[in-house]
Amino acid sequence: MSEGKKVVLAYSGGLDTSTILVWLIEQGYQVIAYLANIGQEEDFDAVRTKALKFGALKMVILDLRKEFVEEFIWPAVQANATYEDRYLLGTSLARPLIARAMVKVAVDEGAHYVAHGATGKGNDQIRFELGAYALHPTIEVISPWRLPEFYQRFKGRTDLFKYAEEHGIPLPVTLSSPWSMDANLMHISYESGVLEDPNHQAPAGLFQMTADPEKAPDNSDVIEIEFKKGVPIKVTNQEQGVELTEALDIFVYLNKVGGKHGIGRVDLVENRFIGMKSRGIYETPGGTILLTAHTDIEVFTMDRELRKIKRTLDIQFGDQVYKGFWFSPECEFTRFCIAKSQENVEGVVTLKLFKGGVYILGRKSPLSLYNKELVSMNVQGDYEPVDAGGFIKINALRLREYARLRKKIEK
Amino acid sequence: MSEGKKVVLAYSGGLDTSTILVWLIEQGYQVIAYLANIGQEEDFDAVRTKALKFGALKMVILDLRKEFVEEFIWPAVQANATYEDRYLLGTSLARPLIARAMVKVAVDEGAHYVAHGATGKGNDQIRFELGAYALHPTIEVISPWRLPEFYQRFKGRTDLFKYAEEHGIPLPVTLSSPWSMDANLMHISYESGVLEDPNHQAPAGLFQMTADPEKAPDNSDVIEIEFKKGVPIKVTNQEQGVELTEALDIFVYLNKVGGKHGIGRVDLVENRFIGMKSRGIYETPGGTILLTAHTDIEVFTMDRELRKIKRTLDIQFGDQVYKGFWFSPECEFTRFCIAKSQENVEGVVTLKLFKGGVYILGRKSPLSLYNKELVSMNVQGDYEPVDAGGFIKINALRLREYARLRKKIEK
Amino acid sequence: MSEGKKVVLAYSGGLDTSTILVWLIEQGYQVIAYLANIGQEEDFDAVRTKALKFGALKMVILDLRKEFVEEFIWPAVQANATYEDRYLLGTSLARPLIARAMVKVAVDEGAHYVAHGATGKGNDQIRFELGAYALHPTIEVISPWRLPEFYQRFKGRTDLFKYAEEHGIPLPVTLSSPWSMDANLMHISYESGVLEDPNHQAPAGLFQMTADPEKAPDNSDVIEIEFKKGVPIKVTNQEQGVELTEALDIFVYLNKVGGKHGIGRVDLVENRFIGMKSRGIYETPGGTILLTAHTDIEVFTMDRELRKIKRTLDIQFGDQVYKGFWFSPECEFTRFCIAKSQENVEGVVTLKLFKGGVYILGRKSPLSLYNKELVSMNVQGDYEPVDAGGFIKINALRLREYARLRKKIEK
Amino acid sequence: MSEGKKVVLAYSGGLDTSTILVWLIEQGYQVIAYLANIGQEEDFDAVRTKALKFGALKMVILDLRKEFVEEFIWPAVQANATYEDRYLLGTSLARPLIARAMVKVAVDEGAHYVAHGATGKGNDQIRFELGAYALHPTIEVISPWRLPEFYQRFKGRTDLFKYAEEHGIPLPVTLSSPWSMDANLMHISYESGVLEDPNHQAPAGLFQMTADPEKAPDNSDVIEIEFKKGVPIKVTNQEQGVELTEALDIFVYLNKVGGKHGIGRVDLVENRFIGMKSRGIYETPGGTILLTAHTDIEVFTMDRELRKIKRTLDIQFGDQVYKGFWFSPECEFTRFCIAKSQENVEGVVTLKLFKGGVYILGRKSPLSLYNKELVSMNVQGDYEPVDAGGFIKINALRLREYARLRKKIEK
């Protein structure tokens, strides 16, 4: 039926997507394999070779790292973005970018289908597909792990291995991995396997992006991050002679120096969009440093009441991104408003990095609303203490009325 | 005029409140000195002796530590309470307690006035006075640092020293302290003086409650905190043979072990209620550990959507407390609702403490909504992957409509 | 396959559910027909006769009107509940009640299935099923209008008519109704058919619960509604000699008098949970009067800041109810908190009803926070005007700082 | 002392501000009287004559009506702005405009002071002064009704009358007005006097802008309002041959036709910024029509989730405006974001006006997200009913988990 139909498959070169590639061809599709370079460690040439060997019409590999930082991570920095207070959204931010490029490949190649290997219980299927539908409302998505004809055929890893052997797909070195991971420029996440027991401590050997804080260097690094319009425009490590101004360079460096000091590890349980609780372990070194630094410069330069409104938007942004609604009217609006709020978020934050910790040492800004004279305990500044008395009295007015009512009720 | 009028003065024994004590007597007041023990380091007997020596009618010293933990800190733990994302409210939480006891002393002693030594630029004047007015709407507050006749007489420290010498009030050992501090069971805060320059790094010798992370022990401690209804009911350090179940004991221990590992230091700029930005440095060891642990057990046991609503209340609670509205209709309501949300927040969190860091190792609960089988990558559980397809399609519906409209507009 | 399996069918006696009844029996189910009396106009005996005639094992008819008012409408009154600012949730509030009773019937009858005739594009399918799953997580739901084997068999009304004729199901008098309607004690809603054109004016003959305001009486009615804990406990129409104190009586009377005066008609477009926009016309006479009156007494008696928090909860409640989450952790919590907020919402509101309008004439309360002397322009009361100066100056502080920054930037 | 100092006085020509004018001159000020024409009924020449007669250096009268509509009322329309759900902010919106022009006069005239006659218990003092400080941080404000030397001299109306007689200030015709009123293009508000009793019905003769609904015409008017970017750009009354496209014309017409039909009366209790509850009666004919129409076209054209975020901003905007923070970082931001949300809010709403009621008859838009085919009960459109099943199942997932936990707890 689908003879000759073209599908763009998000292809990683691993067992699952290789199986899907072969299976799709079996179903009569012409497969264009597609892989986004978003900073993960990968032998891209090997992936290309594999894809073509398994019958892909073509292998498209795109370097999206710069876009990832500038168009996805930077807005998240402006938003102090987290999901449920703790997860820095490393995977969530990458998915819409991957989907956008995947849709573009589909349009360029005249494919009416896109396919991916995300599981049927996770968030990523949603993020890929909402992104695809939002950008290309008539695209059709093939998600094999949700198709009964696929998932009932490959019920366990054994079925997969058998099929792989029959089709010359190489098996992973260790047949049953103790957990799964997802890596990109922003973070590595670990979940499932032994980690499914939320009380099972993450094994020491799990982490790949950060040093164990207990084994991190005994000497700290002090860095300066300069922000303009809420995004970093320069990172300096004077002692090490580092000064970087390109977005990608800045982020890569923060990952490196943060990773060296064991920064950004978190073990948490989160609520997936589909409603189940899931345990994940994340390491986000550069993102953690930037969250700390940006929060600081933002409070320093932004009006209190404006920031209160903006923080509500931040939380909504985190939710939207986590749930896969990057390309949506509400997320576009939220990003637009947050970006507006960042106009004066400018200045330099000095931080010390040491054994898992990010410590702020100071901050300065040409645009701060901080007024040293006004706040001084020793100088009066343009301030009349007596005004505070009136301020308090007026604020107390409704409390006193309430107290009177309460006394009346108690009687 | 105020001959014979009684005033309860919040008295610390320091230069400022001693001066105020003497000055109030000069103005014709009968002064009842009052000091709350909320866990600060203090020679209470020496304060009593001073007060009486300077002419106080009476010195009332109250041990409020247990109330502080159980009635003020625990609700803050339930609320994951912060102000502006970072300040754990150590001072803010103590103020309403001090005000409540101060009002009680005033009622018991038949005093119509209360007085305090808080400055006219800070938050504490507001917290004391709103608390006092809310609990006793007809009380009158004397705030000398807002009275022109007082603050114009004592314009600088020199005036204060001169008056002190004349009245036998002992001067502090170092005449000009490089910063001011406020200490209680929950935290120590440092501000003003050299810290008024927000880019001036906090001096190494400043901290008194926590070790410098760089000098903290090379060996971590692993502790378990058990929660019930969102508050800690047991802390265990198996290796050290520690097991505590009393609220005050738990909190004191967490301070001690947290302080030993250099946990809970933060350098920040915050927005005071009166509208100015102010730089503060805080150390909150026990509070920081509890914030981390409680957040974890809460997400583990609480429904996602309930928690979203609850987090909005949390933020409002933090704001209310910071601004001095503990005793207000809205804060009572907020606490009531938050407490309700905690009914199932129960279980044990295991944490590692190491050189400034609090690391979660795992968590377990008899009441968790976490369902290991449901979330498993290897077991299907009570879950049909195909349902997720419908879920995504329906969620995409409005995005696709929006895309169609956008295309129409673009034409 | 489902031979002998019992299903409880929400049965209205109409063409659709009669067809479903017969079809379910065809599929081998034993059908227990179930109909909730929630105040709709209905010949219940005729429905019973039909159900049994078409082969139902049993017909269960339950009078839920009192529960509807006391357990569902009253909480909505406390919440000033609307969806998207305008829809008073008449259908949404009834659905969880119907679902609860349906589940109870299933449990009592030992049925593992429930079935309903709601369409696959609407909200009601969601409300029924979320209610059912929440109360009985292992129940199975049969929704024929979502089953391809059903909806592909009955593609148009013609198929349905043919099947009906073959099975002795009486056809409606007018074969193609120009719109569909849903009626209960709280409201009647009209949608689809000619109303699907959002610019097509609602036909004059459509409304059944309210008079046309243009034809309503030329004489107004003045009524008094007394509230306690945020719910009406007495309605009085002195001129007409009416005084009612039972919940159901109060609501029925408000519908009657409101309907007489043409109150509560609204024509709107709303966003369904599944994401499409839909046009609906509603008449909610009693609900509209209560929304107006309750809002008034609430502002009169509730603290400003408490009400701000409560209003956020109200909006969330409206959303939860609309989307079918009445039985959910978040909606239980929201109702609990809102109920708490109503403790002092007590007093009497006097209203005039006239040709579509509800006009408040006055209100009084033993628990109001309104203080006539305090607010008086002619009496000073316990208020010092000079305090307002300090209040303003302090509120202006951050605005002046901002102005200074702006001037600096402009330079 | 203030010899030769220039002050700009907001001067209405009434008893209070005439007294203030004379008193300011007595205190040695040079007074520039200033009056904004914001649509109130006024004999502006007579006011000018008075001001100069009483000694004003100059009388500046500015016609701000167009600015009022375009820069203040239109943003409020975009925001569906209300305060506490009911007050349409007619006075609140005018105040920042008056303050802005007043500051401009002060700058132009080289005056360092501005003065106004607002009372010390109201909101207007705050709105004027926050506006003035925000736009001109070093301006000084003279608010006689907050100055003890003024308000203790003029304790009652008698003192004022005596002073007026001595200085040739004409007394009002009726010595004691039964209430006070404030009128502008947007509304008239009535408060104080007999209205201070919240249960005292508003006298029939009070209203000046709207007909009594009971005496309004028996024939309705049907009008069409066309919106673009969320603001009205055309009003049509086909039957009456009316078609208007200028902002000021549109608003004046809506007031006229709304007033004729008795639209926009409301009697409410509100919470003033200073914390007291106050009773006000408002008539806002044009504003009420626009709120109804704009809400309708907004829901019709705006994405559901975007609107949810926008509605939170709306509520914040209403609060900011009520409290006098129009010129503030947060209100500028809020207006900016709301304006952004209005890009596609375009189309025509048809409304019937009749005896106090505004009834929507229909709406159409070139940019609507409404999809008639998608929502149709008779056409399947681009929609698979089966998807809704998956949607519901996934939404039920966490409810079922919760039910299981609950059962576990109950055991």
C-alpha cells in the first residue's frame, strides 16, 4: 500500500532505529535517514555508512549545534527555565529543533511521512510529533513503538536481537544495558533499567559529562559571565586566560569547566506529560552555571514587580517546553514576552566553581536598579524614614479591620 | 506627656537598643525590656543585667525555639518557601513570632506601646509592626529610627557613641563594624557596610554558621530524612549513630551537619518591600537541606496538577512572609491550603552532604504515586501505547489549526 | 465474545441511545439502562418502558436533583465559576454527578462496563469517562461514537433512521433537528446544526428556559438572597410572599423568576478540551442571578488579598470542571480551599430582576469588613491622612529609581 | 518660605480646588491652574475665569479626549480590563493621563511643585502622585487634604464655606451634596454621602449618563463593531445609518447609544488600594459594550492556551491601573505583552442593545481559529474520533493511579 512512499526517519544508528529502518523498508517505504548533530558524542560517518547499508535512500546529517544554543538554550536561559523546579530541560529543548529540521528534510525530499524511534510511554514522542504537526499540519507520523503490528512483534529485547541478527544489524556490546541515556550539548539524561527503582542510588560509573564532586579538583575556578539582553555574551576565566564571545564557544566552555568541577548533577522524580511519574538523573553543567548567573543578574537589574510577572511566564515556559509545545501560539507568545523583559538584563556576574557548587561572588551592571546610597545604613540618601511609618500604617489598615472582625466573631 | 506610660521594648543588649532604652526612659516611659530566644548565640543573663542597669522596669526573656521550628519553620518547609527564588526567609520567619510574643508581653504587662530598634529602610520594621497591629489593632508602636526627634539627634555613629558614653552604655569592641548581622536558629544574614557594594566579595571571615566549602571535610555524610504530612519527623545518620525525632533536635542537627559541610551559603540581591534593592549574604544550612529533601519527597508523592496549584501558593506564601504578612487573612489561608496539600507527603529521602552540596541519592514512600511497573521501559504495565497516539493527535489539533491560519495570513 | 457481559448504559430514551442499546445487545451485552434525573423535562416512565421494550435487563432511574444542587452547583457558586469568563458550566457540573451514579449502578449491578452516547468530538465523553475512571479505575468504557465499527456503520442520520425502523425504535418527530440541546436543572445549552455558523443569530424559538427579554414583564421583581458560608440559605421575594430555605427550592425558584425576566442568556464561542472552537448558546437563569449575588457578597465580606488568591483558584476550578476533572486530586483540593475561603461569606444581597438584567440594589452582612466610618468622606475615623503620604512615597520609590535608570539609558 | 515657588494645581473650578488655589497663594506659591478636558461636562471658560479671578498666574486647559481614548481606553479594551471582576476602571484610566499632562505643564512652566485636591482616603491621590513621581522623579507634590495644617483648618464643610465666603469663592447651590461624583468620557462614578451605607439603594435621580433600564426605549438597537488588533476600528448601526471610524467618534457614539439603552450601570463594593472597602456606583455605557464585544471576538480568534496566559496578564493590568501604576515597569510590560496578543484579534461582532442588556447575536472574522467543518456534528472533518479515546485514557492515567493510592490508604 505504502509502496514508494517516502519517510524521513530520525536515525541514531542504534539497534532500535536500525530495526525500524529495516522494518519500514519491509513495509514498502523509501527511507531517508536523518540525524541531527546537537552536540552528542557520535561517529557520524559510521552512522551514515550503517544507514545506507541497511537500505536508506539517503542519509542526511545536519549540524544544528549553533541553532541549538542560540535559538533554544538562550531563550531557556532568559527564562531561568526549569520543569517542576529542578529539571533544566536539556532533552526537551533539543526536541523541537530536531523536529523542525526533520520537517524541513521531509519538505525538501518530498516525503509525506516522518518516523521516529521514541517509546510509547515517554515525552519525546509527544515533543517530536507536536513539533512536526505544528510546522507541517498535513505530515503523517509513523511511530512504530505505538503501532501494535510493530510492538507486538518486538515484545522483548530478544525479538529485537533475533530480527537484528537476521538483518545484519549489529547488536550492542552489552546486550542488556543497565539504563538508557540521552546526550546532547546541554545535558545527558539517564533513566530506566536499574534507575526505575527510585531508591536505587545512581551508580558511580553512570555520569559521563561531569566529574564526581568528591573527585573534582581541589582548586576552584573563578569565572566572569557577561550578559546582554539576558544572554551571555562573554565568558572570562582570567587566571586561565580564557575569553570567549561566540555563543557556541561560551556554552561548550561552561560545560567543560562545569563538568570538571562536578557541577549540575541532579537525581529527581518528574511527572511526564502522559501522567506517570518517572525517575531521571541529569547532568547539566553549563546550564546550571547559567541558571545561577542569569538569576542573579536578572534580580539585580530588573524591577521587582516586572520580575514577578515574568517569573509566572518562566514557569509556563518550562511547562510548555517540557510538554512539547515549543511551536505553539502560547510558547511563541511567552518567549516573545520573556525576551522583552530582558532588555535591561545586562552586566557581569563573578562566580566560583568548586566541587559541585556554583557560588556567586559579586555582580555589576551599567543598568542596575541597585542604588547603593539609597540602601545604605549610614547614608540617608533620597529617603525619609518617616514615610515608612505611613507605609506600614496603611498596609496595616486591612489587617486591623480583620482583627476587629475576628474579635467580633469570637464574641 | 507619656509620663508613666508603659512600653515593651524588643531589647537585644546591643548599643542601639540600649540607647533606645535609655532614651525612652528620658521621654518618660516605663520600659519593659523583652528578648526572644530564637536560637541566636547570646549571653541572656548579661542582657538581663544590662537592661535592669539601664533602668528597665523588668526584663522578660522567652525561649521561643520550639515554637519557631514547629509553627514557623515547618510551614515554610511544607511550602518550599523562598523569596525571589533564593532567599530562604530565615529572618522573615522569625519576625512574626517575635512580634506575637512581644504583643503578649504587652497585654500581660498592661503596656499600650511596643518599641523596636529596626531601621527605617529595612523590612523588619514592617514585619514587627504588621504583626503587632494584626494581633492587637489598638497597640501603638514606637520606632525611634523613624522618629525625626530621634534620628536627627543620632545622625551618625559618633552621636550614638557620645550618648552611650554619657549614659554608661558599653561601646562595641570594634567601633565600626564592617557589616551587620542577624542570627537565629534558622540562619545568619549579613548586610550593609562593605557588603553594600554588590560586587565586593564576602570576606572569608564573615560566615559563622557554616564551614567554608573549600575547607569542609573530605568525607561526606549520608543522612535520611523521614517526612510525614510534609514535615520531617525523623533524621537518621546511620554511620554516626544519630537518630532524632523531636522537631527542635532535628533542626539543630541539620544545622550542625549542614554547617560542617558548608551547606546553604548564598550571596544575593533582593528587593525589599519598600522597593529598594539590597544585597544580603545568608547561611541557612538546615533549611537548605530540608528544602532539597522536601521538594523531592513532595514531587514523589503529590499529584502533578495538585502540585502546580500548590506551587503558586508556595510563591505567594514566600511573598507574604517576606513582606511581613504572616498574620493576615491571606497568609492564614495560604498556610491552611498548603498544609492540606501535604497530607500524603510522606516517606524517606536519602541525601549525601559534601563540601557545600546536598545530593539526593534516593527516596521511598508508602504513599507515592510512582508506579514502577507503569513507567518501566521493559514491562507494558496497565498501559496501551496506542493511546498515546490519540493523545498526541488531540493535543496537536489546535496547533494544526493555528498553522493553517498562519499559512492563510502569510498568503 | 462479550456474551453475558453486563454494561450500564446512560440512556436518555432518544434515538441515539436507543440505537446504542439495541446495538449493544446485538454485540452480546446485557444492558442495564440508567437515567439520572438532574432536573430535565422528561417523561421518565416512558423512558423506562422504552428501555425495557428494547431489551434492557433493567432500567435504573435516579433522582439526583438535590445532590446536583448541594454538591455540585453550590461549590460552583462559591467559586463564581465560569469557563473562559462566560460559560457557567451547566453541563460540565452535571456530568461528574451522572458519572458517579453510573459507576455506583455498575458496582451494585456487578457490571464491568459502562457505555454512553456522547459524540467523539465533544467534552461530555471526557467528563463521563474521566469521572468513571477516577472513581473506578478498572471499569471499562464503551463509547460507540468512537468505535469505528459503530460510527462507520452509522455514518449519517439516514443509517440511524434505517436501523431504528428495523428495530422498532421510534424516530423523532422532526427528522432533522436544526440544533441539539442539553437540559438540566441548571441550564439548557444549544449547539450544532444551524448554530454551527457562529454568525447565524440564534432563532427566536430556540430558548425554552427563559423569556425573551424583549417580551419579559414590564414590572421588575426585587428579591433578597441570604448567604452563609458562600451558599444561599434563603431567598425572599417580599412582594410575592416567597420565602424559601431548602437548597433545591431556592434554585428552582431562582430559575423560575430569572427565566420569567429573561435572565442568563448567552451566545458564545468556547474552546473545547480537545482543542476546537465551538459555538454554544446557553440559558442559565438561576445560575446567573447567583453569580451576580455571590460575587457581591464575597467582595463585601472577604479580605482583598485573600480574594485575589481565591480568584486564581476559582479560575482553575472552572477549568477543571469544564475539562472533566471534578474527581481529581487538584479539583478536590481546589474545592476544599475555596470552601475554606467562604467561612465569612455571609449576608443578604438585594437584587432587582428586569428584562434580562440583574441589578444589585444593596447588601448587608454581620461579618463584613466594610467599615462605614473608616471610609467616610466626612468622618476621619481611625485614620491619619498623613500616613497615605508615606504610603505613596514608599510605593513611588522603585518607580523613581526606574525613571532615573531610564534617563541614564536615554542619554 | 515657598515665596515665588511655582505650583501646578489640578483645578476643577469647584469649591475644594478653589479653596486650595487661594490657600496656596496664601502660602506664598505662584499657582498655575490646570484642567484636563477628558470628556466631562464642563463650562471650561467659566473655570478659566474663576482661576484667574482667584489669583492664578495662568490657567492651562488641555483637550486630552483623543489621547484618553486611544492611549488609555483602547489598551483597557484589549485587556478586557476590570478591577475585582466588575469595575471598568473609568476613573483609574483617566488619572495617569491627567498626571502626565500635569507633569508636562510643570516642566513647561518651570514649576517644581504639583498640587491636587484629592482626599487622603482615596485612590486618586495615589494615582496622581505615582504618575507624577514616575514621570518626574524629583517633582514635589502638595496634597493639602493630607497636610495637617490644611485638613485641621478645614475640618468640616462649615469651615470651608466660611473660608469660601471670606475669599469670594462661590458656594455650591446645594450646600450638602448627597454624594460626590467623578465624570469623564468613560464613565461617571458616584460615592460617599448617602451611598456610604452599602445597603442604601442608589437614588433614581443619581444617574446622568444612562437611562433607567426601566424607562429605556422599547425598541432595541443592533450595532456592529469591527475590531482590528483588538481595538474597535468601525461601528455601524445600519438601521440608523451610522458608520464611524475615528476612535473618539466610536467611543462617543457607543456611550450615546449605550446610555440611551441604560447599559453599564453597576453598584459594587470595592477594595481601595489603601485597604478599606468602599461602595461605588458606576455607569460605563460604551465601556460595557466594548468589554462584551471584545471578549467575544478575542475568544473567537485567539488560541485557547495563549488566551489563558493573556487573561492572567489582563487581571494584573486591571490591578496595576486601579492602584495607580500605569507608569511603571510592570504595567508597560503588561501592556506590551497584551498588545502583542491582539495581533489576530480581528473581526466583526453584532450586538443588540436593549434595556440595560448587551446581547451578542453573532461574530465573524477573517482570522478566526473557528473551523466549522472540524466542529460539525454531521461532518467528520479532519478528525478521527478514535483519537479522543486515547486522549481520554492518557488523561485518566494519573487519576487512576490516584484512585489506587486512595484505595490503598483506605485499607
